[in-house]
Amino acid sequence: MKTKKWGMSAALVALAMSSVSFVAQPALAAGKLTVASPLDPGSWDPIDTFLVAWAAVSTNVFEGLTYRGPDLKLVPGLAESWEELDEGKRIRFKLRQNVKFHNGEPFNAEAVKFTFDRLLGEQGAKGPQRSNYTVIDSVEVIDENTVDLKLKKPDPVLLTKLAGYGAMIVPPKYIAEKGEDHFNANPVGTGPFKVVSYAPKVDVKLAANPDYWGGAPKLDEVDFRFISEPATAVAELQFGRVDLVIPPIIPIGMVETIKSDANLEILSVPGPTVDALRFNTRDGITADARVRKAIIMAVDRAAIVQSILAGHASEIATFQSALSFGHDEALKPLPFDPAAAKKLLAEAGVKPGEALQIDVRGNDATMNEVAQAISFYLQAVGLNATVKPYETSVLINDIIPQGKTGAMFQQKWGGWTFDYDNTAYAMYHTGEKWNPYDKDETLDKLLESQRPMTDQAAREKVLQEIGAYVADKALELPLYNTNAIYGINKRVKGFVPAPDTRIKLNEVSVD
């Protein structure tokens, strides 16, 4: 199996073919950080997204009641403190005082109530985040700086969920006056940076919020440029037009190219991100569990991790990383066994040369290479697999949720709560956006049963049972847990790489 070799020549070829005009790009300025991000999220509304590209920008714009930084510890955010009441069915938050949104609107208990009423209401129903917070029954304002979240049942993961995505606190008056569409493109939060301009598919420019409650940022400006092509992003880093390239842009094959530049360095940290090829369990040959297990056993994932990922990843048995609560070290993946795979395919009545399609994100160079390797492995057991790349936004917004995929489709998941519940519920519960094919009452009941458990040991056992159940059903070909790989210019000081790409830049400076 051949692996691609990337270097400066590859980057230059990509630049020559790119429509981007590099001559027009200004030199990097003091006080300004320029970041290459792989994807324009399309909407800046916290309830509209789950994308790490959104989180990388919006961690600097929005804030939640709680905050979890690169060290993965949960600390106060817009809430100074909290206490659990009524045996975990009510959480009372004491809010920070004298905090303002970027438009000057005051942050208070009414803003918190508005945020969650909106999230759990009609507007939230349009996005993918609502299901993470449906345990919240109502929000009660106690006074201007105190608010209660009343829960239908205890939720041991809720405080972590409040640190990200849908739970980011939004300004009620601004949204009422400007409207939802305006807010989507012109977000306003309480964070250390405020949005100055947003050019779709080009960039989003941020300026320091001098009145930030945590102290004024050290940077004056941050420019997130949307660069989907890995070779282009790396070349821009080398040419000095980008300070920082964030995951998952950098392919493994380009790591050495960056490390060889005296002005640059690679920061690689274990993270929660996992990759898998999930199965269409409704249509075609992959509706048969025997075929799905045969495909899993046909692929040498250890070889892929070593040869293509260069050791910047580890094999997984279930769709979660070792950092995830619910991970079971004792659960082992199906072994690489082509002979057993052929036998299962024969038992399932699959004829040699049977075709199947693998759908992937077109801008994910590493996964494209992995998918090609997998197609070779499948060819060795008699399956004719073709790889179909899609524009990322098309695949994740149109193809997967509507159940229009081929036999296998790429799923990359950040596991942002570091808890298997967030991943498993979204992937396997009936009716969820990321589960267009499978319906399983047993699995639904398992997923629902662990959510209110306050006994963490008992809950962990159920999560591990879910992992084992899913592995036995072979709902996906679990591949690997990747490191979060950042490319950075050494002029950047104080940057801490986040495992989940939620980077906060208020303490960062540039020489």
C-alpha cells in the first residue's frame, strides 16, 4: 500500500492551482493573530451548530454559565458559582455582575432565561443542539443575578454541556430588534473578542473587547480565514501569512514539512476526536450485520494508524476516545482477518465484485487517503469499493441527515463533553439527525436509562454496555482517535492547544 508523500513541492502546486491571491495578503502585524480554519460554519448562532470550526471562533465570542478549558477542568464561566438542589433536579446559578454583551446590553438572569427558552423552543428545534438540553424543564429568574434551571430529572453531564455550543448565552434585546437572520451573520456575545465583520467562505474578523470581565485581551485583532485546502493552509503558514493552523486541516503527511521550518512548530495533543466509517444499515448489502462485520475484519486498522497516521492516532473499538467517560479498555475491536471476512460475505450471499460507495469529506486529506486504503483492503475480499468525496457542508447538512449516503459514510466526531452519552445518543438514538438509518428500541432504552443516573459507577457500566451492544451490531467501522495537530508560528506566545479545538485566545500575544 502506497502512502502519499507531501512536501513543499505539493504545497506550491496547490498554491499555483488555487484561486486565492496571495500577493494581496498583508504581512502579519503586531497585535494581530491570523488563524487558518478549515470550514465556514455558515451560521454563528450557538443553537445551529456542532462544528469544531464554529467552536474555535466562538469560544472567543460567546460564553456559557460554565467553562472548560484545555486542561478539561470545569470552572465558572458567566456563573460565579452554582449549587445542586432538590436531589439534583434544580441547579441554582449565581451570575457574574456588571457583565455586558458586545452591544452594551446587560448580561443578567433574564438573558439566561431567554437563551434556554429559545434553545428549547421553536427556534432551537431547527438546529442540532436541542436534544442535549431537553432535560431542562424550565428556567426561573430568582433575581437579577440568580437563576434556577429546573430539570425533569438529574443529568450528570449537564454542567459540562453548559460550557459549550447550544448553551452559549445570547442577547435577548439584540435578537428581538435585529432578527434571527441578522444574528446568524452578526453574532453578539460576552466574550473577550467581538465580531467586526464576517465574509462568508472568506473570513471572520474579531477585535478585542476592552471591557471584558476577565480583563482586556493581549491581542488587538484576530482574523480567522477559512482555508479548506490543507496544502494551501500549510503554505500560507510557511509563507508567513497565517500564524496558526488549527485541526483538522493538517494532514499527517505535512507534519514533517512544518517541523522542518525553523520559524514553525507542531503542537500535537491527545484529543476526543474519533473517526469512523458508519454503515447504511437500511439499504443494500450493509443492511446485513454479517456484511458489516466482514468489512470491519477486512481492514487492517493498525497498519493504517502506523503508515498513514504516522502514530498520531490510536485504534478504537467504539466511537469514543480513551478520554471519554464510558470508555471500556476491556472491549477489543474485531480482529483483522480477511479469511473470516470472506467467509461471512459468502454466508450473506454477497457475490464477488459487489459494489459499494464510501462517502467522505472532500477537504479531509487524511481521511481521503485512509478511505482509498480501505477500498484496497475491501477489494482483497471481493468488494468493489469506490470513494466519493463531498463538500463537507453538503455531506454533513444534506447527505447524512437525509439518509442519502452510500453504503458507508465518514463520521468525524469531537466528543466535546468527553462523555460517551453525547456521542452515543446523537449517533444511535432513533430520530436523531446523525442516525438516519437505524431504529432499535433496546438501544434507545439503554441510552435513555443512563441520562438521569447520579451514581457515576452505575452510569459508566451502562455506557460500556451501550458500547458493547453497538460494537456487536457493527453499526460502524471504528477507525481511530486522532491527536489534535496545530501548526504554529513561533512568534505566537502563550497559546495553549486545546484537545477539542475550543481555543480561547485572550491570553495569547504575538511578537
